[in-house]
Amino acid sequence: MVIYKLDNLQNNVSMIEFTKKIKVLMLLMSIVAFGELGAQNDFHLYKDHDALPVKDLEKSAKFYSEVLGLKEISNAGLGERFRWFELNDHVQIHLILTDGIIERSKNLHLAINADNLDAFIKHLTTLNVHFENWSGDQKITNTRPDGVKQIYLQDPDGYWIEVNDNSFN
């Protein structure tokens, strides 16, 4: 709480200047109050999973486990058409066998953070997995305007996956 004591006003401060200061102070207090009200939620949202329709469930499952190194987890009893994988932050990728048409675009991609992008690139090179930068130049990274290095690769169904070194600072 901010208290402005009138008796502490210096003689050289006019009432007009004082009124201006009070108006600014009231504006700042209302901005803070509004911000605090907007931030008071009884809930927080977290990413849970991405669901990807795939044509060959076994081939895709092998890619996500062997190339990306994700741990396969229980699919909650959904049956043979579903395979679930988990990243280190408990976000999941759900692979779902489909007969439908799958739309693909580099603009629509999964983004995964690697704590050691160079080691991940070496892993891809060892497995002879194609990767490229945003422009399509093979086997090199690009750097976003915010300084984050990134590469792109595709899973067996052609989904684009960005892998970057974002430190979240």
C-alpha cells in the first residue's frame, strides 16, 4: 500500500504538481491491481501431449524410440492402434494408426529442446538420419533471431520435428 503524506509536501511543490503526481500514482495502482486480478487464476495450464496420426505404427514407434530416444509408456488400454511416448518433462506424443490423409508442412511442426544439440546431431549422423535447417540446407543448423540454434527432421510419416538448444532464459 502506498501512502502519500500531505504534511510532508515541500513548499515549492504546487497543488497542480501534487495533483499530477496523485493521478500518475492512481494510474499505476490501477494497472497493478488489474494485473494482479488478471493473474489470479485457480488453475494453470501445462502441455499434456501431441497426437499424430501415422500410416505405419511400428515404423513410427521405432523412429520415436530409437531416433528421438523417447520412452514408450502405457497407452491407457486404448488397444493396438495407439502407441504413446514420453519426453523428459512428461509431455507425451501419441501415435495413432490411421487410414486417412495426413497433411504435412514445415510450418506445422513439433518442437523439442535438446540439452546438447551437438550430441543429438552426432547421434543423427551416426544413424544416417537426414536433417536440415529451416531453409532446407542439409546437415547444418540455423540460428533464430533470438540466438537459438535449430535443425529440422521428418518422422516416417513426414511430420516435421524441430530440435533446438533453447535454454529458456
